[in-house]
Amino acid sequence: MAQPAPMNQHDEARTALQRWVSQFAPLVMDEGPLDASALRDRLTRVEKLKAELPRVKDQKIFLSLTDDGELLRTFSMAQDQLHGLENDLRKQLSHQAPGDPESIADLGLLQDRLAERAARVEMGANEVVPEILELETSPRQIGTGIGIGIFGLGWTAFTTVHCVLMIGGMWKAMGPVALFMLLFYAIFFGVGGLMLAGAFYSFCDESISLDGFELTIRRKLLSFTWESKKTLDPKLRAQIHTQTSTDSDSGRQSHTKSIQMTDINGKEIKLAMGATEAKRQQIVNQINAYLSVQRGD
């Protein structure tokens, strides 16, 4: 019986790359939730692929872009992501099996937990968790309020005059149809309203209280106090949020920072826009420390 002819170097290299890519594929094709055992199996696969990588790369020189371009591109993309996939698997393992020697600690999450623990110590939560957390989140910003208020008043006044003149002129030519222009001007009145609201909030002292997951926001101006109540999503944490806006004329960007939380309906809650960076971070740590105790973390 005749023996099959041995493969040439091109065929051997192509088979080696195809086999390596096939073994790599399950690492990215199946992204479902994995338990600790499955994660360890995948890490074993990664170690095997890493061990075979130098030999496969040596054989790659026998392939050509003309005949094997797709295979070579796939192999190149896969080897570039192998290290990142290994790190992701080790981080996932640290959540599934904390302390596993094959895992890598999630440094970001670890830093957050350390900050929360420091906040608990600061507010005495290691001994007695306060039933209601009371925090001053933002002092009044008189200068900011005046600046925003003057611009907001000017914007709204100009829009009002322009609106009256424009619709008045169109009324003579078109009659009641001119009132449809109010839909257009509503955009500009809305912007003016937001600026005036921002000025009002800048003049107020802002504080909050947390009773479990029930958040009360208080804003005080002189002897007047306004309250709003929200129920927080217990699964989400407070975080510092940066909102970037770009001036359409100059192209300059401005950044506004605040503390952002989410209520049970998925709506954003923004606080502490007038606080300093250090104070804002301290407030976030205290809120997350309090909420972690309520969750039983």
C-alpha cells in the first residue's frame, strides 16, 4: 500500500497556524459567564498557546500573503490579544476565587474598596454604622452664580425680544401660522432656563442625607429650603463624572465635574458641582462606604 507523500514546508506551516488559531478561537467565541474551574481551564489553554507561539511564528515565514492572507491576519490579531485575554481571565478569576495564585487582583476595584474602608474608619463605621448619613456636598458659589445668572438673563432677554419681533412681523404676513415659530424659540428659552437654574443652584448650599438607599437632597437659600427625594439603585455606586462641552465659536472645551448616582428608574442624579476635587472624592468614598454596608458587602 502506497504511503502518502510528506507535506512540504508550506503545508506544515499552514496546518500549524490553523491548529493554533483553532485552539485560540474558544477564548473569544464563547464569552458567557465562567466559573472558577472554567477560568482555570482557559488559563491552561492560554499557557499552551504561549508555549507553542515561538514555533508557530517561525513557521509563518513559509506562508504568503497572496495565498494565506486571511489566515496570517487572523493569527496576527490573535497573538496581539493573547496577553490581554490572559490578564482579563486572571482578573475574572480573582472575583470568582479570591486569593487564587493564578489570579490577578483588580487594582481599580481594590483601590475603591480600600478608599471605602478608609472612609468607614473616618466616619466610625467599623464600630457603629450611622443609621442616616448626613453630608454637606456643595457650598454656595456666589461668584459662579452671578456669572451664570448675568449670562442667562442676557440670553433669555435677547431671545424674548427677538422672538417678539420675529413672530410679530410674521403675524402680519402669515397670521396665526407664525405661532409655530414658538417651537423653534423653545430651544433657546430652554437653554436660558437651564442657565438660570444653574445660577440658582450656585447660590444655594447643598447637602444630602442617606437613609438606607433613600436619598434626600436639600438646597438652602437664606431661610428657604427645598428638598427632593430619590431612591437609589442599590447595585450601582457613586462616581465622579466629568461632562465636557465645546464652545461652538472658539472651539474651546470646558469640563464640569460632579458626583453622579443613579436612581431605581435609571435616571442620573448629580451632586457636589461646587465642591473641590478633594472634597468631591471624600464624599464619593463616604457614600460608597455607607452603601456597601447597606448592601452587606
